[in-house]
Amino acid sequence: MRCRRRKGRPRIPRFISEVPEIKEFVPRGVPLEGRETVTLSYEELEAVRLVDYLGFSQEEGAELMGVSRRVFWSILRSARRKISDFLINGKVLRIEGENYKLRECGIGKLCGKMRHCAFKPEDHCRRFNP
């Protein structure tokens, strides 16, 4: 049997700042048997964190994750749909990795690797300027 390859361009890894410590959320007071699960990828969590939690614009978030604005918007839209499904329907939310790469410099601090960092914090946005 031949292995089928994916057509088109290979999927590039998206940059995230950290892997979350808590990877599963379960509604309280309801038995787990028969519960549906919603799976949120690390990239989707990072998009929600950048835009909704930290207040970056979608353009800044896309640059920080190393993707185009259109790709960033589709990641963010998918994440918001999954989170609302989890909240409204009381499903189990599981956070798992896909195709990601950890960002070297972090998002709220300067790491000192300015020359070697793919994301120059001072060039990104006004929030990184001292």
C-alpha cells in the first residue's frame, strides 16, 4: 500500500510562547461517561491568548505566530467556535499540540538573544519597547 502525501505546500509550524500546564477542563457536577470532547490545539489557544487575553491586534498576533493574517484569523475563529461549544454544551475541553514550535524570546520579556531570535521584539510592536 502506498503512502499518500499531502498536496500543496507543507504546513509550517506555528510559534507559541509556552505549552499549557493544564490540558483538560471538565464541567463540574456532571458524570464523565458519555461526555463529548472538544479538542483545542496549542496554536488555537495561543491565538486566543494573544488577541483576547493580551489585547494584541490580529496583525500583531499573526506576526508573533509566524503566519499570515488570513491563517491567523481562521485559527482564531476555529478556537472561538470550539471554546463556545465547550461552554454552552458542557463538553470536555482537551488541549493538545499539533504543528507548533516554541518561541525563543517569549512574549512579555526580552531574552537577550536579540541577534539570533527570529522575532525581534523591538520590531514587533510598541509593547516590547522599554
